[in-house]
Amino acid sequence: MLGAEEDDFQKISLNLRNHVKGIDSIDEGDFESMDLESGLDIEGVRRQVDLFLARKNIGFNSRGESYYQCTIIEIKRPAVALNEKHLKQIRDYARIIFEHSGFSMEKMRFEIILVGRKISDKDFDINSALETADANNEPGLVFSTKNDRIKGYVKTWGTIFAEFDLANHYLLEKLQTKRGLS
């Protein structure tokens, strides 16, 4: 966990630089883009995120290329139905990551996940984006950059629990069986 509640994007970018092994091994031509202080003039860079996570192990894309996976989770109160205002918030986070030199390493991938109890029935933006994502078999996806470096998702707690159950069905079933034998 590189950031939570009180941490803004600027502080998280510094934490990320300190925790990713080999991140400072850069080519001479990259020096001007690595000035972390230049990120201070990006609108919204002092916004705080609920949770910023980075995996220590390396992931691989479909072409076998390695990358570091970072996840930002924005959690809304149960009384709030997710709508276009909240979608704009995670789009702003994506823009900050895109513009900030502290997050510019090519081998980083970012998932920004908006989580709430439910999605507003009256919200066109989220619902239409989710329909498009279903057609592409990527549940919850509401936006992505053309190279898939930054992806935004909207999920309800019910969806998260259902995905966990599906992904871990075999393990959960075996644990339940062993528990029944004890």
C-alpha cells in the first residue's frame, strides 16, 4: 500500500519511486521527464485517493512483456449511488497519472476502480460504458487509454464478491469440504 486517505498523488509518486526496484535506471534522454517537482503544476495533483496499491511482483501482458501493476480504489459511502460525477473523479485521476512524470514509467499499468453499493439507474455515462465493456468481455471497464496503460472500472460490492467467488470457486469448495470433515 503506497497511499491511503490523506496521501495525494504527489506524495504517492514519491513513494512509488522509492519502492519500485530499478525505477531510477533511466536513459540519458529521459532525464527531463523524470523531474518529480514538475508534477506539482498539474491540476488536481494534491487530490487525495482512498487507496493506492502496487504489486511487488511483476505482471505480464499478452505479448509476454513485464510490467508493474498499480491499483487505485475510490470507495463511496453505501448511501451514494454511483453517477457521472464519480466517473469524472476517476477520469481526473487517470489524467493526473497520464500527465505526472512520477507515474510515467512505461512498464507501469494502472487500474482505477470506483466502488459503491449501486450504480444510479438514471446515470447514462456509467451504464452505457458498462454495456460497451460487456461486449468486449471486460466487466466493469468504463475507459482505457489506447495502449491499456490506464484503465478505469466501476464495480459494485456485489460484483466484487461475485467475481471473487467465481475466481476462487474451486478453492472455496475444497475448504468447505475439509471444514465439513473436521
